[in-house]
Amino acid sequence: MLGRLNHVALAVPDLAAATAAYRDTLGAAQVSEPQALPEHGVNVVFVDVGNTKIELLEPLGEASPIAAFLEKNPSGGMHHVCYEVDDILAARDHLKASGARVLGDGNPKTGAHGKPVLFLHPKDFFGTLVELEQA
Ligand code: CO
């Protein structure tokens, strides 16, 4: 069921500063322009590191899902990991049958890459929020 690691998402308090750190200090060659995703409550920059991507997420708007995370982690931190799956509905049904909690209403939403995604409760996966994306 579980495919490759699609991305690791980092919540950051200052997207411009985080972008500069990845591009200039770490020397990442492929860094996107910032993109506003109001339906997800984030501004995002994608850093392509070849075998996976790093997503830098900054809160956008008052209902941003990462605002509370940044309150607890003011300097930023790892927010979630995203794994690819071939069939997101089959993956969801398998996970629910196994007792894992799917966040929200259990129906996939369109993620930052325009593909269906689901999130799994971090308490079921060792303190890490898990995103599944149908690749
Ligand atoms: Co993500």
C-alpha cells in the first residue's frame, strides 16, 4: 500500500527567511516561488531535493491549520510526512478497518499538488501527522 515519500512538510514562522535558508545557506538548487493556497490556509514553497521534496509552510489566514503548531513550536518544526499510495480510497478503507483514525470527514481533499489527499491522526503513528497522496 505505502509508496514513496512524496514530501516532508516543515511549518515555518517566516517563509521568506526559510526559503533563503534552504536556497542560499543549504544550497538547494530547485526552489519554487511562494504560492498562496487559501483553501489550505498556507503559503507554500516547494524545495525539490531530487529524491523527495521539502514543503515550507507558513500560515495564511486566521484559521490556518498550522497556526496552533507554530504556537507550540515558535521556531518551526516538522509538520507532516507524505507518502504516496496508488488507491487512496482502498488505503483509507484498509486503515479504518485497522483502527487508524482518518482526519476530517474521511473523504479525500485536493492537496497542494492537485491530487487527492488524506491525513491520519498523529497519535496512531507515533506522534507524526501522516498525509497520504494518490500519486
Ligand atoms: Co503535505
